[in-house]
Amino acid sequence: MTSPLRLGVAGLGTVGCGLVRLLRQNAEQLADSTNRPIELAAVSARSRKDRGVDLGNAVWFDDAVKMAVDPGIDVFVELIGGDAGVAKEAVEAALRAGKHVVTANKALLARHGTDLAKLSEKTNVSLNFEAAVAGGIPVIKTLRESLCGNQIRRVYGILNGTCNFILTRMQQDKRSFAEALKEAQALGYAEADPTFDVGGFDTAHKLAILTSLAFGTRVAVDQMHIEGIESITQEDIESADDLDYRIKLLGVALLTESGIEQRVHPAMVPKDSAIAEVSGVTNAVAIDGDFVGNLLLAGAGAGSHATASSVASDIIDIARGGRAPAFGVPAGKLKPYKRAKLGQHQGAYYVRLNVFDRPGALAKIAGRMGEREVSLESIVQRRPPDAQVGIAAKPKPGSDTPVVMITHETTEQAIRGALEAIYKDGTVSEKPQMIRIEEL
Amino acid sequence: MTSPLRLGVAGLGTVGCGLVRLLRQNAEQLADSTNRPIELAAVSARSRKDRGVDLGNAVWFDDAVKMAVDPGIDVFVELIGGDAGVAKEAVEAALRAGKHVVTANKALLARHGTDLAKLSEKTNVSLNFEAAVAGGIPVIKTLRESLCGNQIRRVYGILNGTCNFILTRMQQDKRSFAEALKEAQALGYAEADPTFDVGGFDTAHKLAILTSLAFGTRVAVDQMHIEGIESITQEDIESADDLDYRIKLLGVALLTESGIEQRVHPAMVPKDSAIAEVSGVTNAVAIDGDFVGNLLLAGAGAGSHATASSVASDIIDIARGGRAPAFGVPAGKLKPYKRAKLGQHQGAYYVRLNVFDRPGALAKIAGRMGEREVSLESIVQRRPPDAQVGIAAKPKPGSDTPVVMITHETTEQAIRGALEAIYKDGTVSEKPQMIRIEEL
């Protein structure tokens, strides 16, 4: 047994308290695994209120930045959150002072990951962040260590439990988006302002980190196509089901000839794929490498205990003396991020149109598709009205019918152009819905 | 860049050649990730025939044991296989000589893992074996490193691609066991003598390794209940489907109050579980820890390239200078394995009986179940004959009818006792089929 590894934990919220519980409950096992006692030497939080966890003899710091550089700690564990302010200041201070840093802060890494990695290399310390992406799933270590012998072709996943909970509720219990969101809020899965989750921004932060690890590029959270799940209707969920798909909010990073595609959007995935079975707040990440083939990791994407498990994993690595570059290769070797044009994205698409019951409407729509060489694999009129679309003898003025189409493979540019033209033509009553079909 | 890491690779079969290809194809990336060139310094194999891979300037050794201790190598990569003979001798020689060892040899580890771990600690070298279990899936690192902050409650998985291929074929294409096995042999998934795979012994080797990692116990491959898939019929596959289950060959290690259950057997898993979707030669491992909750890893369980990816992962760890104890804790701290009595295993069971069409047969069977307090959740007569079982007016002499039962939770002892009594009573035409229902 060598000297204890002394932790300074900043932030005693859900994850912080989960970590303290883990350190207490599994102390012996941690010491056995690392051959070294792990000591909670110092803590810092906004208030000194009782959180129901045993802080032992930990020294209290009101100022996290002071704790970060204190000689009494070896590892600074940042569980404050946010991409600026005290979290950023303290992490930088710790790295500069030669303290290892463990953080669960996805926003900080998505914004400043490359710079922080450089800083950690200057002082030869670890910058570990297993808990920043997909909660308890060990995806950071998998990309940073296990798959380093592979050229990664694609990484994608369900990275936001809130969205997956909402989509699961909509699918399994026929809830509307609004109802499912309310339920998620009642259960504490969604914030009062849910934009960050349902708008896809949380997924984007996590995806940016995975992209860097997978492709060895600098973190580029701003160079991403982001769509949320707000526009998904019960209609879409049911149509997907009819067509043997499920709708999931995916974060996808894909290596193409013209660069890297980073995109967050609802996607149709085959019902019999493993990722389609990932329901509720569970997360999943799939990785496609040239040697390993397809790998899928699934587990708890959030929560006090699962996230604490990942924070502990980072601490164990430090206690054992191992160190891997933050993003898999030394920060100086991270390549500039080259964004692929999404317009060139190739794939099949699901399209839902509310078509006015007017003679010739469908023919006009088909024409717009044809002009851009978008061919259709199938077309389904969801709720048969009294007469067929476009050939109704006496269409009721203003009435419309949902029509669902699946295209053959085409480009994003072509389908977008066609839908824009269709909307301008006035043959549909509202903006067309378009969901990418993800080939798995 | 520091000095190159010099590999000596023993065994140039499927995995060995896959590794050489990986080292060539992704050399630059490997060097970037590890900040150190990885060099194929020496090779050894049974013959010098051309294998279509570029061995470069590697020094050839006819004797793997000589290579293992040669001053020209830093890491001995053992891809020979077998739990005795040259593989064992060479690995031991390498460890004694202070060379790191990377091996894909599950049999060797299942038999001698604890001793080899001790040996590696004496000379302070790594004993890495990511490729020994579940091919490309990083399950060894996950248990040895990522989940060390957890007390593991259960680890289970589909660890043999051959069996999963056969069961998948039986289910999806209504093949008999014999037909599916033949197909697996034709495709190279099964050996001419398939016993090692279909009898569950390969799964047992892998499970023994996972058990040690999960529970910190000495490797105990001989203390295990093993059943293969040879007795699974198309009848069972279809009944499972009717009851919303799939049949999978699982390796299960479970912590119970009386010790650890290690068992390999066909199991019924709910059709909508992620593991039920794992089809063909894919493997999957599920881990249940007190903090992480349920984690599932799925991917290619075998094959030249996927396995090479795991071997490379072990090499990368060594090149980066990291070292974790072979089984998660120092070998001296591995606890003795305490076997739980399988008779006390609690669970629900699927039972299929071929019941003679005789008056009172079913009543007698129900009586035997009742004597041991085995209660039934459901009972299904699979192919309705002319009349109902046991109450047929004129049963054809000697004819029988398959009857499928699902029990409520009971003990292994109780159900085994009941089935033995039923068989002795002569109310059934063949030995009862019993499949454990695995709660996931």
C-alpha cells in the first residue's frame, strides 16, 4: 500500500453525493483494486447544508478554485457544471498546479476540451471525463483506450435520457409530445425549461466529445447540425411503427469523403435493431471501427449512482498510475475538424405531408420529387378519408389527409429542395415533416 | 516519441494474421495514440508458409519459448491456444523473464489464471487478455478498470457465437438443431467436432474469467454447472416464441447469500430484452453493479479482425505504460471461490413434457409438482390432438402430446425432484425438457 490518493470534490449535487456514497460504501474494494486508499480530503459546494452523506474529515472550502490548487489534494474532481465561471476557472487552476482532474462537465469539455487537454499535457496530469457522456456507460475509455487500434467510421447513440423517455412514452403509451414532456418533468427527468434536452443541445455537447475521441479531431461543438424532438407527433410515431421503425433522437458522427458529419436529430431506426430496444432513460452508444466492427454499449445515461460509477472509474485510473491522452492522441496531434456538407448526406427519408384534398395534388407532389430525382420506395395514406387524395369527387374545402412517404436513397439537398417546393406550391396544409432513416 | 515497443507474436493463425494486418494498416494511428512506434520484432509459428501478411523484418523463431525470453522483445503476444504445452510454457517463461504478456488464450486463463497473475506481479509486468472473452467487446477492461468502484451482483452473457448462430437459425428459419449445426460447420463457425462449443465448454472458460474479474475470486472453471444446447428442439424454440421468450445459451455468474452461482445453460430471455435481439455470431455481456446498474456490451464475439482489435487494445495499454492487476485486484487478494448450491437456485422454469395420452396422466403430473410445492403459471398443450390429454375417450396406444408448462418461482431442487418423479411414473414418453427462465 502506498500513500492515499487525496481527492478534492467540488460540487455536492446529485453526482457529488453519489460519489461520496460510493467512496464510503465501496472503500475497501477501491483500496484493493488500486492498492491505495482513496481519501476524500476536501470538499467545496455552494452551501454547507446537510446533504445526508458522510463527509468524514474532509476539509471544507468555500472557494473551489482555492481547493483546486491546495497542497492537500492530488485530484480535483469537478462536479459543478457549466462551461464558464468557477468550474472552468477551477479546472484550469488545478491543471496548472499539476493536479489530476476528473470532471463530469460535458459543456466545459465541448467548449474548451482541446485547450484543457493541452493544459493537462503541459503539467503531465490526467484529464478524465468518463461521466461527461452517457452516464455509467464506459464509452470514453472504450474510444480512448480499447479501440485505439481501429479507424473509426461512425459513432452514434442515444445520449439524452429525457428525450428517449419522452419518445418511449409517446410510442408505448400513445402520449402526445406535450403529455410525455409533462410526465418527464413530474418525474424529474426534464427541467422546467426543457429546451436544452429536447432541443438536442445536450446530445450535441456529448456528441462533440465522442467525435473528437473517435476521429482524433479538435472538439467542434459549433459545427453541427442540430434538430430536437419537438416536431415529432403521435402520427409520426405510429407511422414509424407501421413501417417497422422506431424514432430515436440520435447523435451521429460519421466519417465521409468530404469530412465529418456531426448531426443530432430524430431518426428512424429498424425496430429489430438493438438500439430500437433501448427504452426509457437508458442511453446507448454504437461504434463502428474497421477492425472491431460494430460495438454497442447500453446502460444508465444519468442518475446519481451510475454517474458516480464513471467518476470513480476515472479516479481508479489515476490511483493506478495510468494515463492516456484526454482525446486518445496528444492534444497537439488532434487534427482540425473538417465539416462535411450535410447537403451531401446520403440516405433514405421518411416524409409526412398533410395534403389538401384537391384534384392533382398528389401528382404535383410526385412531380416535385421527380424533378430532384427523389424516388419513392413507398407511399401510405394514413387515415383514408371519404375519397382518395387528389381524386376525390367532391373534396371538402380545406380538408387534408396525412400522407407518409419513404424515399429511396437520395441526398439531403434533393429532399430538402423538393419539400420546400412542395410547401411553396400550397398543396400541403403545413410544413412537411422529414425524418432521416438511419442505416444501422 | 520514445523507443519502439517491440512485440514477439507467437501463433500466426486467424487472430495472429489479423493482428499483423492491424499493425500494418493502422500503424500511424497506433503510434499517435501511444506516442511510441509499435514494432513487430519477432514472430513464431508452426510453419513458415506464406500467410499473405507482411511480416516485415520480424525475426523468425521456430521455438516460441525461446522468443518469449529473447532480449529483442518487450511484449510476448501469445496466440497459440491451449491450456498446456508450448502456450503455457512460453507465457510462463515470458512472465518470469519480465516481459509483458498479451494473450487471447481463454483455456489457459481459465485453468491457470490465478497462478499466471501471481507470476506477472512478481516481475511487475502486465498480463492482458481482452481477446480471451467475447472477441472485440472490451469486457475485460470494463470489469478490470471501469467498474472497479462497483460491487458486481451479476454478470451474464452470450459468449459463444457458434451456439448463438445455431439458436438464431433454429428460431428465424425453423431449422432443426442438426441442420443449423451443419450450416454452422459449412460456414466455418463450428468445428468438425462441435462438442466444445455446443456443449457449453467454451462459454464456461470465458465465464470463469469474467467471474474472477467481477467478484475478485480465484478462477474456478471446474466449479460450474454446464449444459449445452444439444437438447433444444424446434418445439422448444416455437414454444418460447409463443410465450414471448427467446432461447439463448447464457453463461451466468451470480452473487448469492450462499456463494457464487456459475452456470452455463440454455435460458429463456424475454423477447423484448436487449439480449434477445443479439442474433447470429454476435456476443453480448451484461453486468449488474450496485452503482452502475445494468450495463450491456454487444459486438463481434470472434473473427480475425475483431479479436485483433482487442489484442491491439492490450498492447496499447502496455505502450502507454498503464498497468492494472490481471483480475482487477492483486492476485494475493483474490478470494477463494465459494460455490453456491445450484439446488438452491431460485427461479421460474419452462418445462416441456411428452405426455402419454392416458386417463389421469396430467393429474398425476400436477400431483408430482404439487408435492414439491411447484406451482404453475401457465400450461399449454402445444399440438391439440383429437382429444384432450388425459381425458381422451379412446387414446391411441402409445401416442403422446407435448405439454409446455411455465412454473412460478421455485428452487432448482424442487423442479428437478418433480421432473424425476414424473419420469419415473412413466406418464411421459421421454426425459422432460427443462429450461431456466432468466430474469433480466
